[in-house]
Amino acid sequence: MAEREIPERYLEGYAPILAEVAATGRRLTRPELESRRALGEQAAEAGYGLRALVGAHLAAARAAWPRSPGSADSALAAVQQAVDAFAEGYERAQRLAVRQEEAARREFIDDLLFGRSDLGRLAERAERFGLRLSHAHAVAVAQGPVGYDEGDAVPRQVERALLARFGHRDVLLTTKDGRLLCIAPGHEDEVLPCFAEQAHTATGGGRVAVGRPQPGPGGVVQSYEEALKALEMAERLGLDAPVLYAADLLVYPVLARDRQALADLVLGTLGPLTAARGGARPLLDTLTAYFDSGCVAAEAARRLSLSVRATTYRLDRIRRLTGADLADPAHRYMLQTATIGARLLDWPATEL
């Protein structure tokens, strides 16, 4: 595409300055330099390319080149000063535009994730950043060992990987509170798993949580909050999976919703374990390993670094203390629910 023709107003006063400086040998004055900077800013704001603007200055210099003897060096010095000042103003305007764009992007992201803006207006602003909020969106959140800002190497690395694979598919990658965020259309099933893989690697083993796709302008904040809660739940439960899906963890917030009822279940079911030698913790850890291993005693023993005999002894001790038989499906369900509740409530370390 051909460059737009540069209007004469961005070269205003340039030829007279060149002629006078070439004749006198003086340097450009401060007002003259400032006028060049101001014109550079105006040209940048108007969207003209710097290459074409420099070319226009050189063409104007050729057209107005002084013909008096010995003027070449002074004329070239004037061209250099004028173009340098013009470019400085141009770059200053560009930096300001970038800062304003970053501020607008950050304000939009804050409004989007906290639901503080009118949803209709938010949807209009979203188009500018590649999101169509009339569609369903899902959010993935990655948390590493340190906090990250958008300009850091880790977010840039993840963004490059996503762009290389998917190009621009209405995906927004950003940071919030030191975490990496990826917002993607709900139907793009491959984007967030790819983000999770890349973020886990780039953060040196950080954990990623993926919210469920949610419809409408308010769907992004709902999915974002789900992902945050999944991270929090994983921390409380000691889950070691690198990628967590909120859809797989829905049972936990349901259990935690009525804290008093959950506390009653934990104490009523597992409270007798406190009478064991060494307290409830070793037996509770045994139950956790047993359920996490699919109720296979040999696998639970491996996870606990115990012999199978020692593990089955502990399981029998649990049966005798609680009166609940792991071979009975109803008893097993009650014990597993109480074990999850104990992890959610940090029992027995926390008094209920």
C-alpha cells in the first residue's frame, strides 16, 4: 500500500530555517527545535509513518538546498538537527499513545474482571480488544512462584506460543494481581489447555485453573471467579495437579457452603480418631491416600511410604474407632465426604 502524501503543514518553516542556518552557520534555536518537535507529535497523532516523514524532509532539503559557497556543512547540520527534533517529537507522541493504550487496556480488564462497568458499554469496549462478549467465554488463570506484569518475559513467552499456534482468535492474554490470565471464546476448546501447558512450563511448574465457559457480557467475570476459587480450593486441599478444571471441583464449594453442617459431619464421623495413639492426623492421612488412590490399599501404602500390612492395620483401626466399614458403600461415601470436609476445614489442626 502506497504511503499517504505528507501535507505541507508538517514541513512548515523548515525551508527558511535551513536557508538561514546554512547562511549564518548557527545552530537551531530552542524555539525552532521545539517547533519541529511539536510538528513531529502532530504527524504521529495523525497517523503518518516516520519513514515517509523523514523522506519528505530530505526531499524538501534537496528542493531548498542553499547554493552559496561553503554552505553544505551548515545545511547538513541543520537538516540533522531538524529531523532529529522532529523524530523526537514523533516518538514522544508514540510513547504517550502506547501509555494511553495500556491504561485503557488495564482499565477495561479491571472493569471486565470485577463487573464494575455497564455491561452494554463494556461489550462495546471489548470489541477494541478482540472480544465479543455476546458469546460465551472461559478464563484460565496461571499462578507462578512470583508475580508477573504484562511486559515481563514470562507473559510474552506464553503469548508468542499462543500466537504461533492459533494466530488471532479473539483471545486476550493479560495479567492481574501477579497472575497470568487467558480469556478465550467458549467454543475454542484447544486454546485454554494450550495456555495451561505453556504457562505451566514458562512459570517453572506454576499451577493453572480453568473456569467453565459462561455466556454473555458477565460471563468472563464468572469464569474468572471460578478459576480463582479453584486455585484457592487446590491450596486448601493440597491438590497436586498442575491444571485444575473448575467443572471437576464443583463438589467442594457445595460441601463448603454450609460450614456448620460440614463441621458436624467431620466431628461426628472422624472425631473418634483423636483417641488413637498419635492423634487423628496419621489415620486421616491414611484415609486421604486411600481415597485418592481409588480405594486400593497397595497404592495407598506406596503413597504413604508404608507397607501394605501397616496400611491395612490403620484402615482396620479406623473401622474400629469410627464404626464405619469401608467395604460398605454408604459408610465409604460418608467417610470420604468427611475426609474431604476435614481438608476443607483444616481439621484437626483447626478446632471446630
